[in-house]
Amino acid sequence: MQPQLLQLQDNDATITTHAALAFVAGSGFAYNQVKSHNKNFNAYMTLQTDLLEKQIDAVLPQTQCQKCGYPGCRPYAEAISKQQADINQCPPGGEQGIAKLAALLGVTPKPLNPAFGMELPRRVAVIREADCIGCGKCIPPCPVDAIIGSAKHMHSVIAELCTGCELCIAPCPVDCITLEVLPHSVWSEADANQARLRHESRNRRLAQQETEKIERMNRQKLELAQLAQRKT
């Protein structure tokens, strides 16, 4: 009887071991399934957020004025899509822009928040030629490359490209830049699309310049290190 009892115990142990292994394998499979599902769900949600962000950005005026509290229209659109910003923070878009955002998001329109400014007619920057000293400090802030000129020479604003963002005014050391209202001029969807493309092109150029600067500095460091090593 004792060997038979031992055999039964061995069989029970084997069955228990197999059951445990099956449970672990099943748990691992279930975990992988859940992990895969979560990964797919997160990817889906990211895609939906990106899509909403683009839809919001398409409604914004693309003046890139930063009056909303963000460094451009696209970052503001991202903040709205993530419910980190309200729809009434864009003075250039004004009441009409708020209504479009509300319709897109299915929310109730609200008045423009005066903390971010007030809605004004379309204006463009104008440089007074007689006062311009050609310092070039107005060029870097322009988000759409609408200012042309070379060092120590008079600069000019291309009115058709200017978004009226006002970002060029503060850097001017001689206060020779003013904003002038364009009578009977409306900032159209075509104007907004052109401003978006020019802003994106500018951002790509600046990013490329920064990359080249870093690469150049790294090469110089390497050359200095090699030179120092040869001296030792």
C-alpha cells in the first residue's frame, strides 16, 4: 500500500505542477493580451488627439502672436485638445473664432477673455524708414519671415505676409515700428494657411540651424581633444 500511496502523491504533485504551469502560462497570455490592448488603445487615443489638434489648429487664425499664452497657434491647439486651455484665449480669432472652436468641440461659446487682449481690426507692422538704424533686431521675432533687410540698412515689412502679431515692436531699440490698420481688409482662410506654412518653414529652418550649430560645436570639441592628446 505504501508504494501505491507514494505513486498517488507523485501523480497529484504532477497534476498540481501542470495546473500551476498552465495558470502561469494563461496569466502571461492574458497579461500580454491586456498589454497589447492597452498599447493599441493608447496609440488610438494619441491618433485621435493628434487629429483633434489639427482640426483645432485649422480653425485658429495662424497669426502666431502668442497672446493666448502659448508660443504659437499649434501649441495653443494642442493645449485645447488636452483641455489645458480654454477656447476664448485668442484675440485675433475673436468672436467668430470662438464660435468655430465651440462648434468643433461641441461646447457653448463664451466671450473673449479680456485677460488675453481684445479683438481688433486687421493691422500690419510698418517700419519708419527715416528712423530705422538697420540693427536687424526685428527680424528674428517675426514668426512668418515677413521682414526683410540687411545689417546697417533700412528694413521693410512685407504687408501681404505680416500677421500683425506685434512681436517685432518690443525689440526695436528706436521705436520705429508701428501698427497700421488695413481698412476693409479681412484675414482670410487663405491668409491663415499661408501664415501656417511660412511659420512651419521658419521653424524647420531654425531647427536645422540649431542642429548644424550643435554638430559644429561637437566637431570643434573633438578637434580640440585630439589636439590636446597629441601634445601630451
